[in-house]
Amino acid sequence: MLCALGLFTMSWDRLANIGLGPYNVKLPVVLLTVAALLLIPEWWLRGAGWVRARGPLRWLVLVAIVMIVLYSVRALFVSPITAGLAQVVALGTGAVAPALAVIGVVRSRADVVWALRWVLAGAVVAGLFGLWQLIAFYTGLPQLIAYTGVGTSGEGGRIAAFNYEPAYFAYFLVLVVACRVALARLTGMKVGWWSIGFFGVLLTLVNARSLLFLLPVLALLLAVAWRAHRALLLRGVVAAVVLGALSFAVPSVLDALPRGQAVASSVPSSTTVSAEPSATPEPSDAGDAGDAGDSSPTEVAPPQLPTNVFDPNEQSSNAPRLDLYKAVLRVDLDSPLLGVGAGGLRDALARSGYVAPNQGLQVVANNEWLQAAADGGVPLLVLELAFVVLVAVLWWRARRDAAAQPLLAGWLTVLLVGGMLTSYYFDLKLWIVLGLALAAITTADADDSDQAVSASS
């Protein structure tokens, strides 16, 4: 039950949190950490079997162990040591514990179906709340969990649901789509129009600023998801037309609605915020309900597609992020062998004369590979690259597996694309999905072995 509730609440960054001093501990982290501790005998036996296994799965486990040890040991030499210890705890509770909890509880293909259904149930609740959040922004109804972060380019309300910001909700939805396809393959049912349509609309609304660029990608993904090869072109055209109409209709409708939700003019864009996976400081997010009333309210500008998506001088997201990349790169080049250690980036940047804007006690690079080089130098960067390559090999070998292939595809998509803009590597949601994928592979092998024994007998 702990694992089920953890899967259901895996996207909860800002609901039912536990405050420990300056740190914010998420409910799914607590649930899955306790579940992992209770399942120690189970995952120890199965993990030992993986180490004895051959092929990429064995190498994946060994690389993960070395990677975690290097990350943790290097963090212990960060000054102050409390910063390094906080990140070791974040790694254990935000990445290792969720994966082990899933691996321990999922023992058969039926368990995979059970786990996927809990994930999807939580995603539907989060999606419905996100829609309510957007409607409330424009009508003046209570948002319940207020998100008022808007960019400087004039767009209106954005969907964050239970996440810190829309970007995190968007990548969660990508993982959800992967889970939905995996469930359909396991149960022999087609992916329905209503489910993919629901999550597709959410992705469209979340990414309204760059909708023209996402439109062809969304159309292709929707067409592929239904696996109707003969009707691939037709369904792709239909999806493109529907999303195209939506992209022009939604801003017009929202523009006509009364502006009931006031937004503080001094609140910066949430796109510069980065959130850590577990026991990390509460980010200075523009969506915090307590901050919304501190400034004089101003009327929200009408929604519109920005013209400065790729402008390096655009202050709501691009310019601060590029400045941060340059500063972190200088730190990485100054400490290439072992980096500055997890938890040491903020002080290292300060020593170089750079203060990261809109981040809390723990500063992150907002780029996975720059973050790896900072946390553990070139050795950790190489290990993380090797880990991704091994996951890609598993994905290729699992192309005939009903559940593992879409789950691994979703994991690779989020890490490789989202990791260029955020430090995603040790994130709760990613490691839950990876744990599900690895459990699906091992349970499929076990089921095949059982069937072979039954046939021979």
C-alpha cells in the first residue's frame, strides 16, 4: 500500500509536504523510502541476482553502484559537510529508494499492470487539478495550490498542477504517456482516444509558449501511440489539424475571459526555478501561495505566442540560464578531476563572482551534464553517460517486450531532452519509471523461464 500511494502521488512536489528546517520533504519520497526499507530482503535477493546476471542489465547495476558511491563519497568532502550530506540523503530518498521500492514490490507481470494503473490514476487526478488551476487563474476562483508564475513575454496562466513549475509537469506527462502505452500492451487493449487526447491537451496547454514548434512533434507522437500503421498518415494529419485549431482557439478564448486572478508584477518567471528531487530546500518559486499577496497586483496581459523564444537576451528564461551555464562551465573546468562535489556548486559559483538568481540554498546547474561534472568531475560524467548508453541498449533489446520498451523510451526521452535544461538525473519520477522498466524486464524473463519449465515437464 505504501508503494501504491507513492506511485499515485509521484508528481506531488507542493502538496502534503513535510518541512524539516529549510528543507522540503515530499510525501511520495517518505512513502517510497519507508516501503524500500520494509522490502530490503526482497530487493536484496533480486538485486544480487541482477549482479550475477549477464549482459547489459548486469553492467547497468554495476555502473549504478559505482556512480552512487562516487557521488556520495565526493559529497562528504564538501564544505560545509551538511550541504554534501543533504545531497546524499536527496540521492538516497529521491532516486535509490523509489527504484528499489518498485523493484521489490513488482514480482510478476500482473504486478507491473497494478503499478502502472496506480501511476495513471495519480496522473489523471493531477491533470484534472491542473485544468482547474488554469480555469481558476482566469475566473478568479481559488486555485487551492496557487501558481502565479508568468513570463515577461505576455503569456497568461500556466499549468503546474502539483509540481513546482510547468516544465516538471510536462515531463511527468511524457512519462505518463509511456506508462499508458505500456499498460495497453500488457493488457492487449488499444490506447484510447480519450486517454491520449486528455494528456495531449494537457501537454499542449502546458507548452503554449512554444506550441508552433511542438505541434508536428505532438502530431507524430499521437499517431505513433495508436500503432495504426495503415492509418498513420491519416491520424497524424487529423491530430495536427485538431491541435492546430486548439492552438489558435485557446488563446482567443482565454483572452475573452475576465482576469479574476491577480499576479504580482515583481514575481520573476518560474522558468528559472529548479527543484531538487527530495529533501532539498523549498525553491523560491513564483507559485508559492504565501508570496502572491506581498506585492501590488497587476492585470495579466493577454496570452500570446512570444517572438523571443530563442532570444539570448530574453530575461524570463534564456538569458539567466545561459549565464548560469557559462558560470558552471568555468567551475567545471577549474575542477575537472573530481568536481566541487554535490552541494558545493553554490559556494563555488559565489567564489567565481556569480550568484545564481531565483534559487534557494542548493543551487543546481539546470543542465544534467554540467551538473554531473560539478558533482563528481569527469569520472561521474563518464559514468552517467555510460549508464544512459546501457539503458539505450536495454531499450533496443527490449523492443519486443510489451512494457519495458515504452517505459525505457519515455525515460530516455525525458533525460536526454529535459536533461539539457534541468538537472533531472536523480529525480523521483525518472527513477520510479526506470524501476518499473527493469522490473518488467526481469519479470518477463522469469515468466518465460516458468513457461519453459512447464512445457518441458
